[in-house]
Amino acid sequence: MTPAPHYRNSGRMYRCSPQNSVFTRTSYPPITGYRYTFLRTTVDTESYPTLQRQLLGPATELLTRAPKQNTCAEEPGEGQQYPHSHIVSVSSLLPSTVCNRSRKVSSKGYLELVHMHGPCSELNQGRANIPSWSEILLKDQARIRSINSKRRYMNSEGNRFDQTKSTNLPFGYDSTITELYAKIDIGTPGQSNYVILDTGSDITWIQCKPCSRCFKQRGPIFDPSKSSTIRTIPCKSSECNQLSVDSRGCVSNKCFYDISYGDGSFSNGYFMEDRLTFPTDNRKSKFVMNNYLFGCGRNNSLVDQEGSIGLMGLGRSPTSFVYQAASKLKKYFSYCIPSDYSSTGYLTFGKPDDINSKYIKFTPIPTTPQPSQFYDIVITGISVAGKKLAIKSSVFTDVGAIVDSGTVITQLPPEAYAAMRSAFRKEMARYKFVGANENIDTCYDFSSYQTVVIPKISFFFEGGVELEVDVKGIMVANPDVKKVCLGFTAAGDGEVGILGNIMQRSVQVVFDVDGRRIGFGPVYSKDSLELAHKHGPCSELKHGKANTPSLSEILLRDQARIHSINSRRLYLNSSDGNRFDQTKSATTLPFGYDLSIGGGEFYAKVDIGTPGQSNYVILDTGSDITWIQCKPCLVQCFKQPSPIFDPSKSSSHSSNPCKSSRCNLLSVSNPPHPRGCESAKCTYNSAYMDGSFTHGHFVQDKLTFPSADRKSKVVVNDYMFGCGQNNRDVDPDGSIGLMGLSRSPISFVYQTASKFKKYFSYCLPSDFSSTGYITFGKPDDLNNKYIKFTRIPTTPKQSQFYNVVITGISIAGKKIPIKRSVFADGGAIIDSGTSITRLQPEAYATLKSAFRKEMLRYKLLALDPEHGNIENCYDFSMYEYETVVIPKISFIFKGRVKLEVNVKAKGDHAGEDAKLVCFAFVAAGDGDGAILGNLMQGLQVVHDVEGRRIGFGPGTCA
């Protein structure tokens, strides 16, 4: 490629793109004493002594206008001064492919931390297979057929039916985003393990043999039987009680831990103690910590099925490494995060000798209303290019901020970020602006530059502490530098500010937990760990493979972490009653969103049996029976993420006789379940429209799950469910069981009527990276003014569904002309398992017409048979770095209850890119009635079965 031409004058050098250059050798001759580059021809002005200097004027005027057109931008030249900016080589913004290890420092204990995908990595970071949008829609269509088949049955004289089912694909969680890891030894003799270091987590956990489910990892899985110092923790011990902030249980009097993350991933197993060691700096001795508490994971699931690792928590919690090592290291540690993937940094434990060094500046950790495991900090101001931004202090104090090692992009309160972005863009006006990359919206094309000028950014904290962000902590770059972006973004409204690890690069961050302070300064250490970026060239986790995640992938995963942090903070700080409170006088069962399946399936984790055996079940308001897979699998069982339930290991398990009243409930259900009798034991049989089925014994056992405060268990004795011994799922990658929440005698809602009064509510998250919750029991704030109820209508036959009466629809604030009789045709139901909302054909046609009218500014795509009956799709790719305007849609129900559809639920049902974004409503089949799918997200949906009403209100899920 031909380099872009240059023009140098008065100490400034300009670079212009060749295709936009307007100078020619003949039209604008050079001036004596200056050197110009015009197009591809370099001309020395000393060879043209007769040319007149007055010709400089027009050329100068043209050049000064050019940057406004992004055709010619200034590049720093010799002798220029930028006191409040960094002059950097563009190539330095990219990581090297060569491993450059940091210098060692004086230390007692030393661990090397490496980025998983860097050149030093021994491990590899892969990507999970996510089904295409077409696959999601096909499965959704199968569900719709099944629902409507049952609906038709209820309006007929007893025709045969097929039971609905929600299929499920494996899910997981990548435990952290940045993936800075260390290598430690556990046991006697020591067995090597890789662990991610995370200030936002508490417990340390690794995978252990024997595995009921383990993901692929680099190196052997830890074998407790080969360690002479391993010890289990009794259930009622003080050590086990430290897990009160997490899920804990008891198996054969052994303490059991269960960690689940914001996106549905998990690790569970025994909470144990053993010897932890890592080498000193000189490699001649070991740092030893006896009786170290950690989770020995027997059942683990992560997104990264190509190889991941365990985790070491460094948070402010009794189970973290920081607190366990308090007697040795005084709850004091610091780290220096490397400047890019190709370098390493250090993690240092213990108080250094130069604690009073004038180079370490400390800011206090503020007191929070509830104990925090995070490292909170008070921001007082931000400066860009030496100028402090006009941001009110309340902007920062209203939501607070934390320092986090695992978040990449710094999240700021929206008002603070807007001020920073405006100032930064003003300073960067000389460069070509290329819009956004995922959730960061200030990106530039540096591909035609060798050096660039980046304004300095500083943060100010309580106590007068100033942190100048290193130049490599200000922007993040794609490999071709055609998109280099500001490494800051806006947090969600009301969400905490998070100082990500990019802005912490090349600075010593000191954590003095007992002193309740955080410091910033140059690197120095006593006991140290070497830090490296998981995806960088120094990573040992890469194992010679170059599958480094793209910037977009990192940002998407980073956003999942942000949601997880804010979810935990909301849980710890939730005490006010402004919104519908799911914890008051109710039992909350958190549930996750299956990333793989897309829209339709939400699941929870329950324990069945004595002792409890963990099972994952899809929660489905459109189904009645609960069923799981059981041993022995007489014919076939499909792959699932947890061990298959073994009835023989439960002391509370019992079968139901064929002629018992409990077995008869299968026939009472509407529509009824086919039932049979084998060896005088009641059997059930459920078949689904997509070819899946489950068959087995209809049994009863103890069902348990955590209470809202996580300190106790909700117990349902003699819970009836299907114990499937012959099961088929069309999903070859595996699925899970199902828990029915419908209005049927065998559903969970009716079986627990004495406890929860047939009352529950849920909030479905707005996207895959968030979680929601389902709440059982009537809350104290039943009359909360924010919850509006509509009546469940009476139907000719008792319906298992949650029917509602639609009276109207509005779009862009205008009620569209649809006769009420249109909605009466087939009625309407609310269903948690349907992705796309179906409307009666006439209602849909009117809504579609109004929606298209509001969307005329955008390109409507032709119908694609691959997308089924979805017909309103748009190409937003040209607006990738901008915003689009989507009209508001509201549903009006009987009783004048108005429900405004979340923006993510009506027009963002998109493919993998913005080239295909579709309207999430379609026409139902003739006479099928309306189904309001689970794309009614971000709302609290309340089901009061005894009161025959359904309510809507603001939700507290993302």
C-alpha cells in the first residue's frame, strides 16, 4: 500500500489520504525552504528558488479545512509540545506476539500470572457453539404448535394431544473477563492448578476428581485421594458456616458448596482444606499456607468448553485468600496489571517496607450501608487534557464506585461519562471518527498514522489522590488499528461505577484491607505473583493456539460481568420498598437464562431427595408436570449438565400405587396425561411435538431450594414428579428437566398451595447476559401501587394456562383501530416459554402496518423462508455506530391495565449482526388465539391464581 502523502509546515506535519489529495505538482508548486509530499511525488523546495512564497496561502487554507472533512489530519512533528497529551506510536497500541516477562521483584512468595491466549500460555480459550437464530425459531415454532394443539384440545371433545416441552442446550460462564491467572500447588505432594485472580470474588475453587461433570482444562484435574493433607469440612463447623453468603449444603456430614454466577454457570462440590504453596521469587523455597479452605468442584460448567481454569477470590470476604492469609500477609496485597497482553505484571502479598513512600497515595475505602465484598472507592473528579471536567460530586456519590481486577472497560455514571466523552472527542477531532464498537462508542481509525496524540486522563479520589491513567490504559485497539476506542463507557442508570483493569495498567494498585484504604503508585513488592493477561502472548493457558477473542467478544463478556457485579450489589443492598420486593414474606428462587437456546427457556436449580441431589429444571407456565431424568436409564437418557437423579440414594423417595389418588391426578389434569401401570407402580408418559418424549414412574420425594435470604432451605415433602427412565431430546448437545407452573393439580403451584397460596411472580431478564428471578408466596407489599392487576377470565373449560383479556394496542402513543371481538377470537395467554409474541391475524396486520409506517426511515428486508413467519426485518448495519428510533408499543388489558413493552422485546430480536433485526411479533394461526411470549422482558409479572388475576409492574432484573 502506498503511504499517504505528507505536508510539513511550521513544525507541523499533516497526513492526507491519497484518494482525497487535491494537490498536483503543476498546480501548486512548492515554496523555497519547505519540503512537501504531493501525491506520490516528493519535491525538494530548494530546487525551485524562483517560486513565490505567496502561493503558500491557498495551500494552507485548504489544509486547515481538510481535517473537518476527515481527509487530512495532523500528525505530531518534531519540536511540538503536548503537555497534557501522550504522543504514542500507533504500533505500540497493539500487543506483541513475543512473550516479554516483567522483571522479578524482591519477594518471599512468588506466582507468575499469564494471559490465557498470549504467547506464554500453555492453555487455550475456545468458544462455545451457539445455535443460529434460525435454529432458535424452529424450536420456538415447535413449541407454538404444541401449545396450540393443547388449546384446541380444551375446546374440543377430547381429541388426543401432545404435551409441550422446552428444549435446552448447555450453558456456562467464563469466570472472569480479563483472565489474569496464576499457577499454584495444592496438596501434599503439590498438584499444580491454574486459577484466575479476581478481586470481585471470594471463594477459591478448582475442579476435583471424581467428576460428575467437569470442563476441559489444561493440566490434570486435582485428585484429593493423592494428597496426604486433604481434609473434609464437617457440616456444622465454623469453616462451613463461612459459606453463609453463598449456597451451602450438607452431604454425608460433609460441607457442600454451590457457587452459581449471574449468567447461570456454576461450580459445586465439597468445601475442603489442604496445603497451598507457590514458589518464592528465587525459586529456592516455597510460600506455604496450611489448612487453606477451597471448593473442590465435582460438578462444574463454564461457557468455555475448550479449556478453562479455576478461580481464586481476593474479595473482602472470610473465604477469600486475603482473609485466610491474614495472619501471614495482614490483609495487604497489591498488583501491577501489565500494559498489554504480551507483558506480565505482579501480584504482591504482604505490606512492603516502603509503606510510607511518598510515591504511594492512599484513598479511604468508604463505609457502605451493607458489608461489601468489593473494593469501594470515592471518585471526586476527572480531568481530560489537563482540564478538570464540570461534573457534580453527587454524580459519583449517588451510585458509588469499585476497583475491580476482572472488568475490562471502565464503567462511569452516564453523566460523568458523557462529560468525559465530549472532552475526549474534542481533543481527538484531528482523527477520523468511526463510531462505536459494541457498548463503547468513541472509536477512531489510526491505520494511516505512525504516531498519534492522545489526551491525558486523570481520576481524582477522596483525600486529594490523583491517578493519571497510563497511555495504554486510555484506549483499546483492534489488531489493524482501524478501530481504536476509548476504554470507558456509561454504566446503566443507577448502576455502580467500575474502574476496569485497562485504566489500571502499568500502575501499582495497593489494597490495605485492615487499614480500609486503596493506594496508587510505582511498583514495589515483598511477596509477589507475576500477573499476565489471559489472552496475551505471555499466557500459559493458550497452549500454542492463537484463538484470541476479538474486541467485540471481550466487550460482550465484560458486559456479562458488569451485570453479575451489579446483581450482587443489588442483592446485598436491597432494602427499600419502592419496587415490588421479591424477598418480603416470600421465597425467591433465582434462575438463570440458558444462553444457548436463545429466547424461550428459563431454568432453576432445585434439590430432590434426602440427601438432596441437584437438578436443573426449566420453569414453564405452560406445563403442569415436573419431571427429571432418573437412574437407571432403562432405554435411553440424554446428556445433561448435572448427575442424573438416583432414587436409590434418597431415603425419602417413594412410588405411587397405580390406583392411588395421586396417580389419578394425571388424568384430572386438563388436558390429561397418559398414564399406565408397571408392577403396581404408577407411570406417566409425555410426548412432544418435536419428537422428544419422557416416560417413567410418577413418584414423590422431598424437594428443596434456598430461601430468599439464602440462610435456610424451603422444603416441600412428598413432592410429586415424573422420574424419567426413558427420555429423548432432539437436542444432541443435552438438555434438562422441567417444572410445570400452570393451573393444574400436579403443577408446582398447586402442590405447594398450602405454603405459597398459589401465588408467584417472575421477572425475565432483557438479554442473555442477565438473570431474573421467580418468587413464590404473597409479598408484604401486595398493594404496591406499581403493580396493576387484570382479571383471569372464566373459560368454558378449566384452563391450565394464564389467560388474559386484551382490549387494545397502541404504537407510538396512538391506539390502533382493532375491534375487541378480534382479541376474543381464541383469547390470549401469557407464556414464559414462548419467544415471539403471536397475535390474532387481524390484530397483527394492523400492528404491522402501523409499525412499518413508523419505521419508514429504515431499510425493510425481503421475506426469508429461513426465518419462518417473521416478516418485518430491517438492516441496521449502516447505523451500527449510531442510534435507531423504535416506536413504543403498549398492550391494554381488561381493567385498563397498560403494559409498555420493553424496547428489547419488540424490535431487537436480531441475528448475529445488525444486518437482520426483526419485529418480535407475528400472526397466530387462524383461531389459535394470542400468546404473549417471554419477550415481555424486564417486568414483574405476578400470578395470583387464587385471586384469578395477573399483575404487571416494574421489575428489578436487568
